[in-house]
Amino acid sequence: MNSAFFSDLLTTIAERSRALLGLPGEDDGAGRNNGLVDLCEALLSGRGEASGTALAREVLDRYAALNEGERPAFFMSLAKNFGPDGEALAKATQAWTQSPSQDKATAIHYASEPRRQEVFRRLNRAPGGTAALVRMREHLLKLLPAHPELKVVDRDFAHLLASWFNRGFLVLRRIDWSSPAVVLEKIIRYEAVHQIRDWDDLRRRIDPPDRRCYAFFHPALVDEPLIFVEVALTADMPGAVQPLLAGERVATPPEQARTAVFYSISNCQQGLAGVSFGNFLIKQVVEELRRELPRVDTFVTLSPAPGFMKWMRTRGLDLVAEADREAIETLDDPLWPQDEELAGQIRAVLEPLAAHYFLEARTTGDRPVDPVARFHLGNGARLERINWLGDISPKGLGESAGVMVNYLYDLDQIERNHEAFANSGEVVASAAVRRLLKAGQRGRLAPANGVKA
Amino acid sequence: MNSAFFSDLLTTIAERSRALLGLPGEDDGAGRNNGLVDLCEALLSGRGEASGTALAREVLDRYAALNEGERPAFFMSLAKNFGPDGEALAKATQAWTQSPSQDKATAIHYASEPRRQEVFRRLNRAPGGTAALVRMREHLLKLLPAHPELKVVDRDFAHLLASWFNRGFLVLRRIDWSSPAVVLEKIIRYEAVHQIRDWDDLRRRIDPPDRRCYAFFHPALVDEPLIFVEVALTADMPGAVQPLLAGERVATPPEQARTAVFYSISNCQQGLAGVSFGNFLIKQVVEELRRELPRVDTFVTLSPAPGFMKWMRTRGLDLVAEADREAIETLDDPLWPQDEELAGQIRAVLEPLAAHYFLEARTTGDRPVDPVARFHLGNGARLERINWLGDISPKGLGESAGVMVNYLYDLDQIERNHEAFANSGEVVASAAVRRLLKAGQRGRLAPANGVKA
Amino acid sequence: MNSAFFSDLLTTIAERSRALLGLPGEDDGAGRNNGLVDLCEALLSGRGEASGTALAREVLDRYAALNEGERPAFFMSLAKNFGPDGEALAKATQAWTQSPSQDKATAIHYASEPRRQEVFRRLNRAPGGTAALVRMREHLLKLLPAHPELKVVDRDFAHLLASWFNRGFLVLRRIDWSSPAVVLEKIIRYEAVHQIRDWDDLRRRIDPPDRRCYAFFHPALVDEPLIFVEVALTADMPGAVQPLLAGERVATPPEQARTAVFYSISNCQQGLAGVSFGNFLIKQVVEELRRELPRVDTFVTLSPAPGFMKWMRTRGLDLVAEADREAIETLDDPLWPQDEELAGQIRAVLEPLAAHYFLEARTTGDRPVDPVARFHLGNGARLERINWLGDISPKGLGESAGVMVNYLYDLDQIERNHEAFANSGEVVASAAVRRLLKAGQRGRLAPANGVKA
Amino acid sequence: MNSAFFSDLLTTIAERSRALLGLPGEDDGAGRNNGLVDLCEALLSGRGEASGTALAREVLDRYAALNEGERPAFFMSLAKNFGPDGEALAKATQAWTQSPSQDKATAIHYASEPRRQEVFRRLNRAPGGTAALVRMREHLLKLLPAHPELKVVDRDFAHLLASWFNRGFLVLRRIDWSSPAVVLEKIIRYEAVHQIRDWDDLRRRIDPPDRRCYAFFHPALVDEPLIFVEVALTADMPGAVQPLLAGERVATPPEQARTAVFYSISNCQQGLAGVSFGNFLIKQVVEELRRELPRVDTFVTLSPAPGFMKWMRTRGLDLVAEADREAIETLDDPLWPQDEELAGQIRAVLEPLAAHYFLEARTTGDRPVDPVARFHLGNGARLERINWLGDISPKGLGESAGVMVNYLYDLDQIERNHEAFANSGEVVASAAVRRLLKAGQRGRLAPANGVKA
């Protein structure tokens, strides 16, 4: 190979890169003006090393003082001025192309590290640095739709945060009525599935003996839950959420419970979007509960089907026989569940349709349409039961005509289920759910012509 | 640019890389035999994701079961089979060379990540994973001299551990007589500067009111100090360590102390070699002490000069006037300090030589010869005083003819000192030390002909 | 002295006592029926000793199972059957009367210990025993008005609880937004001075930087505050509570505050009535705040005057000149503060009257009429200021026509003030308060004919 | 009854008492001189109440400054000047004798409380007060043999401390290698049965998985264990202590252990002598272990027989047949166990004698001679086995010719055993121990003529 040629070529590329990177863009103004970018450069220098954490603190303070309108310029600078060192990258690439080796490939990796990664690592040294970086990324995520050129910055954020919030660094803590109020108020605020109205409502979720709540925490984010799951201990697998959360329900004594129901999982930190905790949380809580309550042997969710109605009104309708479409239209009236006869008609149509939605319908990426289904099936859970009128709240009726789903976590089957799902796209489901689909195919559902969602 | 040509070229490179990587080497045997390498592959697959932490635990258990002779094969596999994905790298490089941009440069970085980094991150998820990885790297470091081809693995270890043990994740804890024995025994074991003989000796270091000990801990390594510093509170800057550590010394009441003396800093985890904590530790302890004891205004080390004698017997001798060499030779007799007249002669020669050693002598890399000096000067400290007969233990006499050094930490000067040192190689020193050097240059020292250490 | 006579006499007394004590009264029924009293006897026997804590647990469980109607019989048994051992008492008394000595006097003390004291001490051994005994006394206190014969039992309760809740065993803890919800809900529930409406209101009391809340806890009563005080940090001594608690107030940065205002003190445990914690709490909080905030040098309460209106409508009226009585009558209309002219008239009458109320009015026991005044003056505080329209809530207007009082805690004067108050009944007051009284005596107040409250 | 007579009589008694009490004795000097006694009086006054804890702190500081020779005078003052109030006592007694009632008997109790009890309670309020009082009593106990007149003071100390260190206030904590060194050094110091030589020896007792150590703590005495017990987990009931403590023993994995052996119980606080913790400690540890290790079903001690040799050389010898006395005499030679034949002879004599010692021998108070036996039998344990050569240390041979004993704690039998022991003096023993006694009676032991120890 003509290495001189290569050498020249790559030098050219590097120069061009430098030129591109070095160009002070029109957006730089604000960032440079309050000195933030210069400080970030200083942070990367030996001075940053020597200052202990003072310089990092200074950068974070100045960043915090930016108003919303000033932030984009700062992120632009991170995108343009703190990317990989083009020259080093060119050199490393050249060395590798001339005589490839593991060493040289690895050298490219280190040569191409965007400089902002080290900026972030050094900012993290300051007291409160981790929390400040999580907030910073939260700001960045909000800017992405309007500023796709900042995605390159987010990629580095996402990479570093995923590494730092590695499951091995997380601590599982039970949340109960002895937890600090500063944590509990966040549980109220972050609950995303079944709203917690106030402190009394919160107490009903975490204090009774048949209720549990667990959260992951990171040692650097004190009093900030990352994700939490709410659990009900019951005798049997429940099919509806309103009775489960009713104030006047009869509690199951924990020592008599056979089933643990995960009825709500909520992420708390928008700045950690994309760092996945849920899978680990559910599995560790299963282990905790097995240790504490050996009689509990069924671990199951009671989950929403948030995409069902939307799918049904679009692709799903094609599957509905003409004669049944009228019944479907009555779903717009929120009082339909109270008309027993009507509800019966609707059920006959919708249950098989729901089975189709979960088992057959696919996105263009050939994945199940329902996002909650994708999460639990991806975790290796089994689609256990489709529950009619499981959630009769306005939200439940609006999103899924009241349909709720149980996903079963059987730790012995999880790897197998996952592989079937991951490798061949198989949705592992109970016989009952499969029967529902078949009943539909034999009966009311119009022929499924390979419909994609 | 001829992109077809490039495309072909890079494909070729990638193929060659794959060939190289894929080659099952002769060392693979053991690793493959107990299935470790296959398990690492599984860990990277979706199955690894679904298994929660079970697979990671399994890998760590099997690794722990390897005997010393079996480990190299495992690390070889990590080096050969878990490097960057050559194909992805080739593609990313090609895209960048064709039309360079920040995005594409960053894409190279992610495409070139050695697969073992993800292996390490997934192993870290298991309970006790972090500690296991630190131990694993300790094993690797021992193998490096004989197996330089494993350096590529160590680079990834070093990178990840530095990121995970970022100062922002460390917790400073005071070590005292209320600390758990499991921590204290490690202080005894890891003390590397002035040996702690037993528990009574330990108590004298941490329990009296004029003594302090602080350590950094990481939340994932319970009861394992990472680095610790021992501090004595004194009226004045001390010049000798034996009186400082004497059992029967008169303690300075903390509220009367004006000086905090850092007389010993020890790293504890060999597996974290290269991750630097010392700089941060000293600076945070300075802040802690200022808060607790506002009267203390001088923060100073009492440090060894571990390279002095070695340097003196080689390069240093050239600087010694012929007439003085005889005195130098008597240093071999460990009793020389007891002969006052002789000691006086030696001092007249060695003190200026020590000043030269610290201020003028340089390594081939143009840095100060003394490793301890490099550390403290790099932190921004000032060379404050050279102490004659500061350490008359056999070790002290052997390494440095008893010379000890005070480095002064003046937080207001630290950045400036550091920059002078980093940018122009200036060793910031007190007037007294400078005088010592000048006295030597005017007097006994032979002309310094740009001698390098 | 005729000792035979004595001997006989005392034996007779003892027998009569035994007869009295032994009489199974009609109320015994319930207690005996569920075996509680027999179990208490067993508890006092060697069997109680051998059973560890099992028997004590059993007694407490059975007591807890009593319904409200069954409790009196149990307490009657404690009164009748578990008093002092008459025979032992007679013997000890006889020995002492025959030849008095310190030893023999002390022996009487031990001989006369009511057996229920040992019952209580042994019950306390059970897990949760202390809390159970505090609850038991709470029940007893409710029965006392209807069952004065149970006072003898309460005396023993009070004695033991005062000894066990000795200030040396109490722990001061700051209550803030990081405190457990299980503690905070009790702060909401037990606040007795200025009601806390809900969790948001609570947060405004304990979370802002210019607010503090401290409570005493006992190690055996986990998560149960005994008493707490709410503190506001302010620039100056405040005269009114509504602005102090207003949601939209401007907070004083703690480092600028010069004054700490104790605006609410509440006891939490009815079962500990009569065990006084308030004096110690205020004094320790003063010390805490002085340590944390050296600039704060004024420690003052903002206190209600709960007895003022009641006193004024009875004894106070005699002091009001005929011409002013009409103005006083308008106090029944809660809107009077809004009529400035009227309010002015009322003030001219009521302020001197309030000064009289605090400085001159006395109970039949020759103590100040106001219970809050008695508490703070007894603690050695000084009556610093009488505040017009300090509390314009319905409660404040109803109890004290809106009058509030500042009591000043000057640790250097506390012992002196206390002695003046305790020995000569002197109400130590500021010159301003004294002037108010004199103005009244010279002006509007009718001559005070030695009026007692 | 002639109440006037009584009234006069009791007044006389009271006056005489006052005279006696008031007399300033010759020993008062020192105490009064440094103002301690006056301060104690002040402490009892309202001033003491108002001073918060300052006055109490002052008294404790001055007491701590007393040298050993000055302490007796202080305690004398407590004995003489701080006893019951004679006048109040006379009045209360008179009221009771005139018309006895429960109320009046109880009133005597409170009237006769020695004033020093309130002194102690008020001293306890000071920070560190509880610890100071425990030390004060330790001093007092040392003075008692020479100053029996101080017993009256000790009685009050003992009473208050027993009430304050009620089991309900104690906290059980496991002691292991994670415990603070400040606690562990006390375990080394206070171990009274089988000496702990150094920190390595300590570690062997508390760190291996088959070892446990538990202690009671009181919240007011931080880091001060009150009593601790060392436990070994074993397969079977052990008969000898040296193998149990051997450094190179094979550990029983805790999950395989069936037996928990309490081989050492030590009290730590001399100032708490007479407050019994051991009974509660053993029983709670049994419960802890049953919870943690359900397979462990035998709870047994391995105990010394500290009084055996002393008894044998006095009373026991009478039981030894003339022919066997020579063998007994060889016990003076500490090497006797090494001569197997001799040891066999001795065993034949001593084992039955030991059975007699435990089962038959009685003190003049008709209790078992052995103090350790009295403790465990009083707790309801059963004498399970007498072990030949159980402790071959010089101490073991000297005290008990090497004999050790297992006492079995069977929670289901404990109350029954205790009652048999307490009511009829029965030593509950295993059939094996009883057989040993019978064998002796049939064989070598001389007829037991109702020998008392």
C-alpha cells in the first residue's frame, strides 16, 4: 500500500476537520461571553488538574446561571470545539490502515475520544457534579428536536452516564413511611402510571403491610430516586387496577400472599433517559421478595396497553368485520362500560383484537407495537393474560379501552423467553392469550393480511 | 475523492483485522476450556441483557476459580477476541475520510470501542463486581512485564476504572479509633511510608487529639480505603519524622496547632494503579481542616526523598568536589550520624547537593528526578525546606541519607505554582532552598554542566 | 419507748392494711377474668425473672386486647393489690421509730415501694414495652377524673416515667424535610399552637433556610417525638405571628439573622404529661443555634397569652374605667381590628390591662395567671414585649384579643431571673412592659385593689 | 387510737432524725471545701432546675477532679446529708398509722425517698452524666469494704441504675470484625473467662463464620458494651475449650452447625455490679440465632467450675476414701494430666466428686456451691454434662482440675427448670450427670453425711 499517499490524504482530512471544528460559529456568542467555553478549555489543561475541584465548580456555577436562551450556544460550542482531535485521529487511522492490529484499532478509539468526554469527567469531580451533569443533559434533551446538530453531544452524555450509572453502582432501597419526605415527595411527583394524588394517597401505596415500593439510588445523587416500582401482595393474579388501589380494600396479610404484582414502574430522571434500569429493578425486587416472603411464588405485572386504541383506530380497524364497526364507534362515549349489553358486544370484538395487537401486530421495525409489551417481553417476561376492563379510568379507557395486561416474570424462563423474542421475534404468551387470538381468527376478526402497524 | 477505491481498501483492512482477531491462539486453551470466553460472548449478547446479573456473576465466579497459571490465557482472549469490531471501524473510518465532520469523527470513536469494555461494564453489574474487576486488573498488572501484548487490555481497564473512580464518586471519611477494625487493619497493611508495627502503633497514629487520618472510599468498595493520608497537628513545621511519631511526645492541643503536617500518603489498591487520588485527597483534607480548625494556617508535608541517594551515587557524584568524595563514601556506615564531626562534614556536602537534586536535576524527560517531588510539585505545592537528618531510620538513611523535605500547600498559590511547573518546568521553591543551592554553587559543588539525572 | 407496744400496734396496722388491700373488689372482675392480674403476680415471681421477656409481652398483649370498658378494673387491681407490702412497711417503720437512723429511714423507702413499680419495670423489659407503658398511662390519665382512687397508680407511673425520660437519655434531633414521613406526620398532628394544615404547610415550617425545628426523642420510642419547637430566624424580634408564617414572606438568609424566634412548642405524648421537657429543649436549642450561627444573639419567643380574655372578662373588668367598658364589649365582634378608630380605643384600654395581667394579676396560689407566662418565667426568661394585634386569627382574637408576648431567653440571666421569680414571685420584665403598666396606673386603669385573678 | 400521742411521738422521732442527719461530720471537710456538697444542694433547688444542665456538669467536673483520698468525704456527705427528709417521713408515717390506706402507704414511699436519688437524677441530665454516675458508683464500690456506712448510698445507686439499665432500654448488637476498634479493645480488655491475648486472637473469636459475639449496649453509654457473650457454632456439644479456641481448628460451616456454644460471658462495667444482664443476653441471643440459623437446635454453654478445687480441698476431701487421697494430692503437680495412668486414677475419683459438687453440695444458704452453676441454674438451664479435662490451662487445672460443664438452654423448659430450682432447690440435671453421682455413691465416694460446703 502506498503509505505516503495515505499519509497525505489523512493529513488533508485532519486539516479539513480542524478547520471545520475551529470555525467559531455565530451561536458561540453567549457561551464565550460569560467565559464558559474558555473555562472548559482551562479545565482540560493542567491548570484544571491543579485546581482540584474549584475550576469544575466554577464552570457548573456559570452554567447554572445561564438562562434558557443562553444554553444552546454553550452546547454548540461543546459540539464544535470539543469533539475528537482531528490530527490525532488522522494519525491513528493512518497507522491502522497501514498495518492493522488490535493495538492500533484500540489506539484509534482513544485518539478519537471527543474532548467533551473529559470535560464531563472533570466537571463530575466537583461537589454535586453528577447531579449537575444529569440536569445539563436534561436541558440538552429538550433542545435536540430543534437542534439535531447537538445529538453528537448527547451521545457522549449518554455514553458516560450509562457507564456511571452502571447497575453495579446502584443501591436498591425500600421506600416506606419511614423514608425521608424529600424522597417521598419525588415518588408523588414522578409516578407516571397511576397518579398519586396527595400524601394520603402515597401512604396507601407504601405503608400497608401488603404494599411495597422499591427504588434504585445512586450514591452520588442523594435523595434522588432513579426509578421505582410499586408492588401489591395479593392472593391471586389481579385483573383490574381500581380494586387494587381502592382505599377500602381488604389487605392480604403478607404471610398469606402468593403473588407479587408490579403495577407501576416510573423513571424519575429525565437526564438519564436511555439508561435502562427497569429490567434490573424488577429482577432484584423479585429476589428481595422471594427472600423475605418465601410463600410468594408468582411475580407478575398489571400493565397498561398504552398504544392499543391508537393502533386500533388505524391499522386495527381493518381487522374488524364491517358489522362490528358500529360497536367500536361507541367507544367514544366514556360511559360505554356501564351499558352491559353494549360492553358485551364490544368485548367480543376487542378481546381478540387485543390478542392480535400483542401477538401479531408489528412496527415497521418488526417489533411489537405496544411499548410496554416491548419492555417486558424484552426483559424475558411472558404475556400471561389480557384483562377486560382492567383500567376504567378516563386515561385507561382512552388509551386502551380499559384493557390491561399481566406479564409474568418467571426467573427460570426469562433467558429462554428473551432469546426467543430477541432472535426470532417470538412473543412468548400463555395458552389463554393464544386461544383468544385463535378464537378471533376463526370468528370475528377479518383476515389478517400481514398487516403491519 | 475516489470513494469506491476507499471502500475496497477499507473492506480489505477490515477483513484482515477480522482474520487477525479471529485466530484462535494457542493460549486460548484454558480460557475456552472452562467456558469463560464463551460466557463473555454470551454476556455481550441479548442473553446477557436478559439474565440480569446472573451471567456476570457466573463469569466472575469462574474467573475467581482460575489458578494463577490459567489467567494469562483468559487475558489473551480479551486482547485478541474482544477488541474493536474491525468491520464497523472500517466503515466509520471510510465515512469520515470521505466527508469529515464532527459527527463522523465521533462515530469512529464509538465504532472503535474495544468489545471488552462492554464486557467489563456488564461484569460490573454483578454484586461485588467492581471489587472483582479491581482484583482482576491487579492480576493483569502482574502479568504485563512478561506479557506486553496484554497492555491493550490494561488500557481499557485503566480507562474504565479512572472513569468509575472519578473524584466525584469518592467519599472522604475520617479514620479514627471508632472506625471498623476491618478498615483499620487495612491502614496497617497498606501504610507504605512509615510502617505501622501493630494495633498500638496504629492507635498512636489515629487516636490522639493532635492526629488525623483521612481516606477516600468508593461506595462500591465497602470497607476498602483507596488512599489515605496521615496528618499531625503541630505548632511549627517539623523537620524530622522520628520525633513526630515518638510514643512519648508531648501532644499539641488541636486548638493551639497552627500547622497540619501530611507525613504519609499511601495508595491501597494495586488494581487502581494509575488512577490518581492523592492530589484531590490532600486538597480536600486541607479544606476539612480549615473548617474544623480555623487557627491552622500552614499545610505542609514531611516527605521522603526516595531517589536522592541513588541519584547521588550516580549523577550527583560528578558535582562533588574530589576532596569531599571521601566523606560521601562513609555514608555506607549506618552509624555515621552519630559521629558529629563527620556528620557536619557530610552535611556541608550533601545539603547543597540535595538542593541541586530538587531544583536542577532532571530526568531524560526533563522532569525532576525525585518521584515524590514530581507528585507534590505537580499538585502545585512549593518546595519549602530541605531537612537534614529528617529520617534516621535505616530506610531513611539508605534512600536519602536522612534527608526529608517539606512541601507547602498554599491553596491560593497552587494553580500558579502548578502552571509554572507544568509550562516552564520551574520548581517553585522557598528562598531558603534557593539559597542552599546558591551556597553550593558558590562553594563546594562542582560546576553543573547541564547534568541530567 | 415501749417497743412491745409499738410492735403490736404496727402489726395491727399492717394486718388492717393487708385486709384492705386483699379485698377483691367488685371491679376486679374483668381484670381477673382475662388473667391479667394473675399474670402480673407471676411477673413479680421468680417465674417472671426466668421467662426472660415472654411473660411481660404476654401481659402487654392482653392489656392491649382490653376494650375501654375493661381497663378500669385492671387499674383498680393495680391500685388495690399492687401497693406497698403493709407488713414490710410496718416492720421498717417500727425499726425506725425505735432507733431512727439514715439507714432505717432509707429502709422504709424501699420497704414501702408499691409493688406495681416493679410490675411496670418488668413490663418495660418486653420489646416495645416503654411505648406500651406510655400508652397505658395515657389511658389511665383519661380515667382519673372519674376515678380519683387511681391517682395512686398514676403517681407511680409519673415517677418511673420521669426517671426513665430523664433529660440525660433524650436525644435532640433536627426535624427537616429529610426526616422520615412517619415522624413528620406526628409534627403535623401534634402541633398545638399554630395549626399545620397539610404537608405543604409543614414544609414551609421546616424546609426554608430561615426555619428550624428541633425535637427530643427517647431511644426506646423510635420515630416518636416527645416535644418539638419551631424556630424562625429573623433580623429583629417579631411582634406578630401571621407575617412570620405567611407563605409569601421574604426569607432572612440564615447568615444575616440576628434573632431566633421560638414561636411554637408542643408536647407530643399525653402519656408523659407532667414530665417536663420544654425547659431543657429551649436551652439546648439555644446552644445549638449559637454554635451553628454565631451572629444570632437574641433568643426570644413569640407566645400566645391564652388566659388573657378569660381573665379580662372576669377580674380584669373591675380595672376598666366605666367609660371604657363599652369599647371592651365590641370585642365580641370579630371584625373589630378592621375599624381603625375603634381598634385604637380598644388598644388604649387593653395594653395597660395586659401589662397588669402579666405583672400584677395572681392566681389564688399567688402565681401569674397566664400559664404560658408561668412556663417561660419559671424557666428564667424575661417578659420582653407585649405585642398589640400579634395574632389576628379567630383563636388569637378569642383567647387574647390578639395580644402576643415575647419572652427573652438570655442564658446569662436565666438563673438570676428564675430565682427572683421562684423566691419572691417577681416577674422580670423589660422597662417597656413596666412603663405600659405605669401608664395604665396613671391613666385609664381603675385602682387595683389587690385584685386576684 | 390516740392520735395526739402518735403525733407527738413521731415529731420527736423526726427531730431526732434531723439532728442526726444535720450533724456536719468530721469527714465533711474535703467535700465541702471544694463546694461539691453545696453545689449538690443548689442542684436540688429551683436554681438547679433553671440552670438547665450547667450545674449538673459543674458537679460532675468537680467530682472528677477529686483525687482518690478526697472521694470518701463526698460520699459521706451523700450518706449523711442527702438521706430522706425526716420530718416529711414522720408526717407521712403518722398519717398512715392513724388511718392506714394504700394512698398513705404510698405517700410514705415518696416521703422517704433519700434526697440523693434526686441528686443522681439531676446529675444524669448533664451530657455524659450516665457514664459519670456509673464511674462514680465504681469508686463507691471500692470504698464499701472499708466504709460500710456508705452502703446506704450504694443502695440508691443500685436502685436507680437497675431502673435505668432496664432490659427494655438495652440494645443487642453483634460484635464482629466490622465493629469499631473502640468497642473491640474493650472486648479484649473485659474478657474475663478465656483471656484474649491480642488483636489476632480477638479476630479468631469474632470474625470466622462459625463464631459469633453479641453484646448489650445502652444508648447513653456509647461504645461501651455492658456484657458480651462469645459463641461457637459446632456440629456437636463440645467438651473441651482448648480445641474450640485452637487457631488451626476446622471451622464448621454455619449452615451445617446444629449447636451454638456459649463459651464465655463477661460483664464489662464494674459500676453496674448487681444489675443483671446475663440471663436476658443469653435468651435473646438464642432467639437471634434461631432466626438466623434455623438448623441450630441445641443451645449450650461450655462453662468453668471455678469453685470446684477450693471446695474439694475443704469439704470435698471428706468424701474421698482414704485410699484415694494420695492421688488427689498429685493434683498440685501441673503435669499430672500428661501421666495417663495417674490421670485415669484421678478421674475415677474426681468425676463422681464433681457430680456431688454440682448436685448435692450446698452453701450455708442452701444454694449450690458453684457460682457459675447458680447463675445458669437460676436462669432455668439444665446441668447437661460434666467434662473431664475440659480446660487444661493452668487456670483451668488450678480452679477445677480441668473440669468443665455444659449447661443446656432449652427455652421450652426454662420456666419449669427455674421454678424447680427456685422453689425446691432442685438442680435439674441430665440422666448422665445423675448416673455419675450414683456411680460415686455406690463406689468410691465416702458416705455423704449431709455435708455442707
